[in-house]
Amino acid sequence: MAAEPVEDGKQACDPRITSRFAAFCRRHSIDEIPQFWHVFRGEMSLVGPRPLTRIELARHYGTHASELVSVKPGLTGLWQVSGRSNIKYPQRAALDLKLVRELTPKMYSTILLRTFSALVIGRGAW
């Protein structure tokens, strides 16, 4: 099964997904469970922008990249609960920056609650 690249560089059919079980785990983000270790160690937060590569930061965040990396990355964020892979990078960047600039305890709680429904539904995950 050949992977088809999409406009923002992600693949519509990830070649690393080799079984139905793996597809289920990816769709419902079960493969993210080991990231809780990073939260436990204080390297990540539950809510925050997802970690990005230097290339992604330079290409899609430009002069705002330093703003994004000034906070701890998170397991979930505004991008994930707003559509994940269905969202192109310009909108993702706007959502990430909104999260960094406007995060309140209420937004934090709302994102956590919306994350659970996003995991169950699996919409936007490859």
C-alpha cells in the first residue's frame, strides 16, 4: 500500500501502520500512552503544543517559533481537539499560537475534556 503525501507533508496512508491493531491504536492515539512518562518526568505537559521538528518550526511558524518553544510541549492541545490531521499547517500554527498566548485554566480543562471525545471518535487521526 503506497503512502500518498498530502499538501501539508503528512501521509494519508502511513506506511508504518502494518496491521488493523496498529491502525486502531493510531486512530485512538493509544500509541501516545508512553508519552505520559515524559509528563511524569516534567519534560511535557498534559496540554500544550505538540513537539515539532526544527524544519516544521522554521517553515510553518517563522518568527513565532521562539514563542512556541518557550512553553513545554503537551500530549494534547487545541490543534488535536480541533481536527488533528484534517487541519493544514497554517491553521495548526494559528491554533498552537492561540494556545500559547491565551491558555487559561478553563481552556486547559476544556481541551482535556475535548481530548477524551476526540480519542473515542478518532476523527482526524490517520
